[in-house]
Amino acid sequence: MLEKAAAGTALALSTVGIEANTTGLEARSTSTLPPGGYDFMRILPLRAEKVPAPKGLHITNMPAAVQLGKALFWDVQIGSDAQSACATCHFKAGADDRTFNTLNPGIDGIYASGGVTAAGQQFTPSNVTNNDRVGSQGTVRATFLGINPDLTQSTDICQQVSAFPWYTERRVGARNSPTMIGAVYFRELFWDGLATHVFNGRDPFGHLGNGNGPYTVENVALASQAVAPPVDEFEMTCTGRPFNGPNSLGTKLLPRGALRLQHVATNDSVLGPLANPAGPGLICDGVPCTYKELILRAFGPTLTNVAEAEFSLIVGEALYAYQATLVPDRTPLDKFLEGNITALTLNQLHGFGVFLGPARCNTCHNGGLLSDASWRAYQVAGSLNADGGDQGFHNLGLRPPNEDPGRGRLGAQGVPVSISGSPFDLGAFKTPTLRNIKLTAPYFHQGGKATLNDVIDFYAQGGRDVPNPQTTSLLQPFTLTTAQRGALLDFLTNALTDCRVEKERAPFDHPELPLPNRPSGLPAVGATGTGSCP
């Protein structure tokens, strides 16, 4: 039976543009190629996609840095309200599945989507056709007054400010939270690429004119990205809390027990050796692990002695170390491309052919990451895309650029984020990975499409919900039969999902996480996850 299936699969390969080579299988497209040609359009197993090694890290013990980074990522104490962790917006396959109080009313301040008329209401997942945005909720608006000196308390001292349009509800960001799983393969991060691959130790902006930091740590966009949310008043903090120095986030976390409010599974793939079997938090040498102790183990005494002043540097590098381990490279597609021709069903193989052929998805979703915003795309095809804008960023005509200029925005010091300076960067956003897309609805930077069927409808019409002059020329309408659409959905839904992500198995296991405005939080899950994988 297996031999028959293999023969049938092999017979079908040539019909979808897949040929054998010495290292397994190679996907190609017969559609018109953009600059960079055939090699740019290839689909690779993720393990074949390389990223440049970081340069200039201050980490002295990488396994200890991964432990520190995982603790920091999941710890709700980082938030001023002691309820907001990095993971609070990145917990479901690296994204956010909450639907209560998740609508941002857009630039007009009017809630008008999914049954929502005001802050603090249930959003019914649906397509958004106005300037509303589906985002992740952060903290209630408040002004930072100080760090609580009582080490048994983890909330900052803040004064709440009630203001339109959220009043006393949690504020909601203006962009959909993308998954951070596999993000180490992106050259730049955030939807607009604002977090650069050079980390300056202080902020996301590197050394391109908007940054303000003394360090040069290369090839670590995850570190640049990591230092923005902890001091962002929409996401995690009361307005005005500093990252470094006296009365800062560093002041708060250094003496406090890591994850002291949350349970950790004793078989956690990273934190298990430190897990407290009798309760929440971590244990180091028989006593609660403070963040200062974890920093000492990861960075050594020199940096630990000045940790309060260098806390952003430490947090950025530690979160890079942890998130770089989150590599979703065991999807059925990976197994197929590595030579197991029965890893995809015949229907998924048909869908792969639609992906490469009539739908031309691999025009932008290519390589191992399935995104042209990857390091590989930059190295193979260069810094510019087919329109002359920055590689990996495209205006799809989803919304007018005046609502969110995306890659065409100005940075903190008024310096353009765009490197090319092309008008096509106005309203352009990063091409996301399609890996685990089944688990990360809603879709696009504004969360405007509720389902994958809606996404296919959008691309089939050639994009352009709003006719922007900056819309990429790469979008072309196409027509699919019912069978082709079903096969494409099967491919996207099932062939691109890493079971370990879906089942929360190592390295995607995690500590306990309480979640505001969700019926339940996440229990602590160890290395074996919530179920088995083939």
C-alpha cells in the first residue's frame, strides 16, 4: 500500500513543478519570475535556509541565556500591571487568539466591526472593511510613578488615566500580532521592519539614524525587536517607565524571583532543571532564582555588576537567545522536501502545485521561511524587490497608506525607515511566514481577514481592496476551480503546520500564563506537550 502511494505521489510530482535532486526535492515555479529569477522563487526545507551568525553578543553561557530569555519572555512581572508578558501577545503558535477587547477603532476613533461599538466588548471574528484594526491588548492607560519597593509585590506604582477611546479598558494595538516562531530567519522585524538586524543595546532602531544606543551586535533583529514592548505604553508599561537606570524595569526585576507568580513544569525543556516542584517560580541552589542570579549565569559578573544600567542590552540578547531556538522545521512540507515523497497527501501535493502555479504564492512566500523578507531572500535577490522598494515589503492595497504608512513611516528621530526611499514602501508591510498559518488567524497586518478562505479571495481578485498607486505590481488576479481551492486550503492548513507547535511540544513548551480577557490562561506545559506527534 505504501509503495503504491509513493508511486502515485512520484508520478504526480512533475505536474506540479517538483523535481528530484541530490539533496531531496526542489520546488520550482513555471510562472513569470521576479528579479533574482528561479533561485529566488525556490521553496526549501527550513533546515536548508541559513541565517548569519550573530556577532558581538555579550553572552558567556548560551544555555543559561536561553533559560534567562525563556523566563523573561513568559514572565508577567515585566508588565507594569504584573499581568502582561511578552508571551501575552504571542502564546498561540506565537500569536494571539483572544477576541474580547481586541479591536482598535482606527484613526477615526469609531468602533464599527465585528459587532463592537465600544472598548471592552466581544469581537466576532469577521472581515474588517474600514479603518478598524484587530490587535492585541496591552495595559490600561496610566502614568508611571515608581517601582514598588516591596519585593512581594510586582505591580508598578502608577496613576490610572481614563481617556478616549479605551477609558478604563486595556488599550489595543493598531497592528495584528504576528507569530515570533521562526522569526530568527527574518532580516528585520515588526510589520514595517523597524527592528533592525543591528542591535544597539537600547532600542529597535540600530544605527540607521533613529537609534540611540552604544553597541553594535549584528544579525540579531530579535534583540532589537525585544526591547520595544517592555517600555511601550500600549503593550506592557505605564507611561514613562524607563528600561535602564534607577527606578526602572531593571530595578524592578533584578531582585525579584523569576516567574515567581507562575508555575513551571518540572519537565520543561529549558527551565525544568530550575522548576520549583512545590509551587511557582524557579529555584537556584535551593533558593528562589532572582533575575540577577540568572543574568550572572548567562552573562558573567562584569555585566551583572552594571545590570541595572544595561538591562535593555541584557533583555535583548537573552530574548534573542531563547527565540532563536523556536524553529518550526518539522512540517509535512519539510519532510516532503527532504525526500519523503509520501509526507504530503495527493490532495496536499495538488495544493502545492496550485501554490506554485496558478496562485503564484511563491512570488513572495518563498525559500524555507516562505517569506521574501528573510535573510536568504536578501542574500539571493538583493535589497530591492521587483517594484524597487525594500526587499520583503509590499503594499497589497489592503488599506490607504495614510492610516498606516508601514515601511514608508518615519522613525523615532524623523529618519525614514525605508532604505530604498521608493514610493512603493509607502503602505508596504513585511511578508509574513506561512508556517503554522492554520493556527494564527486573523491575517494581514491589520487583522482584516478572518479566515484563509478570505485571504485566498483577496489574492484571487488581485489584492487591492483599496486602489493605492503604491500597490505592488506582483499582484495578479487568478481563478481557481473548487478542487484547486480545496487543495490549496489543505496544503496551507495541514502541510505547513509543525505538530510540535500545535501540541506545544519542546521547544514550544512553556510556563503557566494567566491571560487577561480570555476565558482561561495556559497551564504549564512540559517538553512532551499536550499530545504526541508523528
